[in-house]
Amino acid sequence: MSEQVDAEVSLSFRELAVIRGIVDGKTYRQIAEEIDVGFETVRTNVASVRNKLGIRSKAAIAAWAVRNNKVHDNRRYGRMG
């Protein structure tokens, strides 16, 4: 599968917060606690990101986010949630 995905895909604030958690190696439960949503909400957001990007794995999502500068230091931008 090609990893060539448009960097300008429209992602919600919450989807970006979930992606940041994935990049940080957090579990869905840890991400849910950090951004103050339910576990199933995180799963739904990951599924949405996979569909929008056409990417199947969390590792590929993380790689895409890093390559396309979609991850920021939360200390600079405030806590998500």
C-alpha cells in the first residue's frame, strides 16, 4: 500500500489529539484519559483517521503525522482535551 497521502487532509482537533497520543506510543485507554473522552471515542477517531488517510496501521499513522508535521509539543500548545 502506498504511504503517499495528502498532507492537507482535513482532521478534527480531537483526531489530531488522538494522533499525538499514537505518536507518543500511548494506548487507547491512556489517550482517552488524557483528552477526557471514552475508550470507544478514541477507537472511533482512530478508525476515522485510518479512513481519511487510507492507512491501516497505527505505526503508519504515526509515521505520516511526523512526516507531515502534524505533531507538536503539547507543552507549547497547551493540554489537549
